[in-house]
Amino acid sequence: MIRSSLIGSAITAALLSAAPTAGAQQSHHLNPVIQLLVEHKPVMGLYAPGNRGHAAAEGELPPLVGHDSPQVLAQKTLASKSSDFVFVGSMEYHYNEMFPEFSSFATALRAAGPLSHTKPPYLAYPIIAKIPLIAPEPGQVVSHISRQLNLGTSGAMFVGAESAAEVKQGLAAMRFASKGGTRPDDVGSAPAYWGMSEQEYRRKADLWPLNPEGELINWTIVESKEGLKHVREIAAVKGIGVLWPGAGTLRGVFSTTGPDGKKVLDQAAWEAAIQQVLAACKEFHVPCGFPAGPNDIEMRMQQGFSVFVSQFNESGMQAVALGRKLAQRPPANE
């Protein structure tokens, strides 16, 4: 019990140091990820079941839904009540080919009723989705983001960020012109996913913490040596909701091939890169995320990471359950 209390105190202190300084906040957010961050509580979530992002990165084009129908995947998602969000990484590569599969999944999830019936209500399964690299395709960023938002997603993750300028361009694409952004006026089926009128959706669908009452959140990943070089200026960009070290990609960046053909990780350099991103998060009071498993989530929480994503499998679910316990958040009613 003493050890648990000490861990909880360390986590609370870390979260307070990284809390966004957005001024007064509203009492309740529809987006539970934002609400938890406002309350300085750790956030834990899972990839969408059937995610094929890693395979797509290797040049393959497997469907997001794998061997299951979108309806089955939606039901699997609904059954994972401990997850605070649904993370979709499949559209980082081959966006146009992967988008229809994601659309089917999002539509099935909407039909299953993602809006919680608690009072006040909240989105039980907010979707955060990756978009392709911004820098190589700057003209496509508005299309990539708006198509996802119009399906009801609650956030976009920018991968491989290497400059403040590209992050700012992406953030603008998440905001309507009336809010100073570049997002087109069309809202698609997003109001239905959020369970509200189009007028109410337009009011709420703005970027937090730039707008303290906004319900959209940005996640940005730094995962290259160039990005690390500019990580402080990236972290200083107003509007980033969570900054992440791309731990998996950085592992490759700091790995070489040995004489036997096997990969050799420079463990010290890899960990230093992770800590460099975390230090920038703390300096600029931005929550920091990490792709944790059950073996490292406690350590990362103590270091100051506060948002975690895990694979949709038994190990990932163990990580989420452990994270909630360490954060002294009651287990979800599975």
C-alpha cells in the first residue's frame, strides 16, 4: 500500500508538471482523453482490433479489418471498456487504399453507439487516427485530416514531425476557417458519431487546448534525428495535445546491422532520445505519450509519461489494466 501511494504521488506530480496551460477549463469534456488530461489523470488506450499499420509500412496492403467484418471489430472494441480511446495507425501509409477500410470500421462503431449514456455523457470510444507524413505531401494534409474528422474522429496524430512549421500546418487543418484554420465546412457524419446536431458539432469540434472548450486533440510524434534536433521548437507549438517519442521507429534509428546480419540496438542512445522528447514535454508543459506494455508502463509513468497506447491483444490489455491500477483509477466495468 505504501509503495502504491508513493507511485501515485510521483505520477500526480509528473502530470501536474506537464499539464497544458490553457487557462480556465470547462467542467466536462465530451472527449474523455481531454477530460482525463484536464483532471491530471493518466490516459490508457488500445489500438483498433485488426490494425495493420506495421505491415502496411513494409509495403503490404492488408485490410484494416483482417478476417473480421467491421461489425465484429466494432463489437470487439466495445467490449474493451478499460480503453480510454481507439487508436488507428493503418493510414500512415497508403492512405487512399486504407481509408475505405477505416471508414467501414468507423461507421460500424458509430452504429454500435459510441456515446456513453452516463450523465454528463461522453464519447466512450473516441478515435485518434494517424495521418501520413505532412512534409512530403503538404498539399494533402487538409484532405487527409478532414476526411478522418468527417467520420467522427476525435483527434489526429502527426507522424515523423521534424519542424514546428509542419505541425502548425497540420493543426490549422484540424480547425474550421471560422476558428482560424483551413478545415473545409463539410462535416460529413461526424455530428452523428458525436450524438449531436451539426450546429453543436461545429461549436465543439475545435482544437484543445487552444480552445479550452474544444473536443479535438492533436498527437504529434518525434521519431527521427532531425525531429530530435528540433524537438524543443516542436514542443513549443501551441495546440499540441500530446507529444510522443516514436519509440519503435527510434529503435530502428539507433540500431545498426552487426557482422552476423542481426540488428544491434544502441540502448543508451535510444533511451536518451526518448528522454529528450520527455524533457521537451516537461519544459513546455505538454503531456507526453508512450507505447507501453505491461513490463514498462510503471517505469514510464514514474518518469512522467501520462498517455499510453498498447496493442489490441492480451499483453496490451494487461498494460491498460496495470496502468489504471497504478494511476488509482478504478477498473472499468468489463
